[in-house]
Amino acid sequence: MSLLVAPPPVPSLVEGQVSHTRRTPVLHRFRYRHYQWLVDVDDLPRMRWPLSLLARFDPADHLDGGLEGGGIRGDLDRFLARHGRVLPPGTTVLMLAHARSLGHVFDPLTVFWCLAPDRRLVAAVLEVHNTYGGRHAYLVEADDTGRARIDKAFYVSPFNDVSGEYQVRLVLDERRVAVSVRLRRDGETVLDAALTGTPTPASGRTLLSTAARHLSMTHRVTALIRLHGVRLWMRRLPLVPRPRHFEEAVR
């Protein structure tokens, strides 16, 4: 049985919180206010200037960067095909992501929901970015509760290697959008990360008010990741060497 969802109207702004708890070998927690966009990749918002300074979607920021044609959707279709998956006709692909804002974007996690015409979730893809310019996509086979397990395969943090398993849960409905990820290794929970928010139909007015509440959102995300990395380093958390990794993981 596949997960049935009732997504909100798109495009929407999803405003809420992002949280992170590292449980071992040191305890480290944070929680921040946050917002992302939920959009149809076949009908991406195109804001007029000056609002385009606050929100722009570029295929170069995701997957294979649109280099082989078809934009984000083309890259996603090719990624799925290489994993033996072909989306049925009429499939809608919704993307939860940061927009490029004030010339900058950094998306630690982008989520793609592939919805059949009957709103069945036929596939989900998690695209993870690290601060070294790398990105990796995971195909997620969620059950009818939105839960899935995937092996970790990508270096994200200098304090974790690429071993372990992610336990994922996805929620997509008219009142709540949420993604939680738990990293387990050798029977132990290493960290928990989650983002959750309430979707609001996007308009010029809602974009301005939301951006005003979250000044320089994407710049702030990058700065906070580096800040918490420095804090962990100062607590003498051991560094793990970064393996060589090809930039995009449709390979």
C-alpha cells in the first residue's frame, strides 16, 4: 500500500522550524525559525523584479544542474530511470527547497515528492548538500505511514563518516509539511534532524512578509552550519577525513 497525501496548493511558503540534535559522542542541540518553498517543478514560480531578488529557482542548484536538458524535472526523471523507476503519466513532482535569495542559496536538504494523479506517493527523493559544494540524491521508498530506511552514502558533516542508516519520515498535507531524519549506527542513534512548517499560498505579499521575518534566510543557514561546526570542533569532537565524491549522485 502506498502513502496517500493531500498536498497544499502550490506554490506555497512553508514556515516553521528546523531542529538538530547530535546525541553522541557529545550532546549538541539547536532549533531555529525557518522557511522553504513548496513548488511544482513543472511550473516553477517566476517572480517579477524586485521580488525576484528574494526568490529565484535555478536548475543549476539541484541534481545534475540541468546540464542534460529538461531542467530539474529532466534531471529527476533521469535519476529515477537509473534506479529502475519510471514515473506514470500525469505524475506531479513537488519540491520542498530554498529559493535562491539575494544571489545566494544553500539547501542542506531538498525533498521531491512524486505524486500520481490519485495522489499516491510513487517515489520520493532526498537531495542532500554539504558545505563543500557536493550533493547527493537518495531514492526513498516510503511505506503507507511515510516512513523509510536508507543507507547513508554521502559525507555531510566533518564529524561523521558515511556509515550508518537513515530513518526517514515524510509528511505532506494541507496543514503541515514535515521531514524527519534519524541517523543510526551500530544500534545507536547518532543524530536527529527535522524540519516542519505550515504551508501558506505564495504571493508577493506573503513573500515580503515571510522574508522580513527571516532576514537573509539562505545566508543565515550557511553561517549557522559553520558556526555550529566551529563549536563542535572547539569541544574536541574528532574530525573525519572527507572522501572524494563526484558532485552529483545520479551516477
